Amino acid sequence: MCQKKRQGKENFVAKPVENLTPKARRTRSDLLNAAREVIGHKGVGGVTVMDVCDVAGVGRTSFYNYFDGTDDLVAAVAAEVALDIKTRFDTLHAGEPRGLARLERCLNMLLDFAAEDPKTTLLLTSLAASDRPIRDLLHHEIQSELRGAGLAQDAPAAGFLTTALLALCRDLAQNRVERDAIRAYVSMLMATCAPMRRS
């Protein structure tokens, strides 16, 4: 069983993941998966310890063996999602120089993913809406592609593309946009880069 170490009066610190037993690792994983589901449905602001514990089938007191609170839990989920996105980007672009071709493929990949895996997409967009590392990661990747193409490097352009991409992903995940329209939306997003070419 994972034990808490008391620090001060009410502050507890859970054991590091590498020190957990296999059963404790499964419980922690169940909590993370439950949090992904709750965040996807209710957004980051709607996450409560009780909701996550109910979905995971874990007692509330056990929750604190693994996480200090909902902020700690959401940060762990965001880190996992950010790593997954970064891995997808790196795999898709292995060995190819940054630029507009990479940006277009990246946009297509994320929108296709939104249509194929709405549950994870709702999680991703909820995390991004709360100004977590997901939004920063997407913004950084888009900005890097624009720089690689030698386009204007102003943050508003990358910010616009990030916001538009996340909105489209959420709409696709909620069936408010037809999957057949993905290519047209990517073309429109790429067309926003044209004014930057003249900058």
C-alpha cells in the first residue's frame, strides 16, 4: 500500500511513481484514466475528487496516496497528453525540415485524429482551454513551422492558428463539423499564412 509522508500539519506528499507496487500503479492509472474522462466531459474546472474516484472505482482517501488534489491530477493528465502529442508530431515529421508542408500535414493529422478519437480530443481541447501546457505545445509547434518557412514570426499568427485548430478539433469531436470538410478547413487555415509571406 502506498503510504503518505506527513509534512507539516495537513500537507501530504505521495510516493514517487517508480516506488509504487504494481497494484498501486494500476490504481494510479485508473485515476488518471478517470480524470481524462471527467475532464473531457466537464472541462478542467468541473473536475472533482469525488467524480474521479467514482469513475475509477477508487475510494476518496486512496486518491490522496497518488495526488495532492485535482490540480496535481490535472497536471499529470496534461503532461501525458502533451507527451503523446509531441510524439505524434515527431513521428509524423521524422527527418523533414520545418515549414508549410509540415504545418499542413500537422493540421490534417490533428483534425483527422479529432474525428477518429473524439473522447481524447475533448480531453485535449478541455486541457488547452484551461491554458495548460497543451495550448503552449500546439502554439510552439505552429510557430516553429512558420519560422521554418521564413514567414512573419509574430505570435498573433500562431495564436490565431492554434485557437482555430482547437475550435475545429472540438467541433469535429462533437460532430458539429463533417469529416469530409477537414481538407477544406485545412486549406482555409493554410490560406491565413499568405499575408505573412508578404510581411
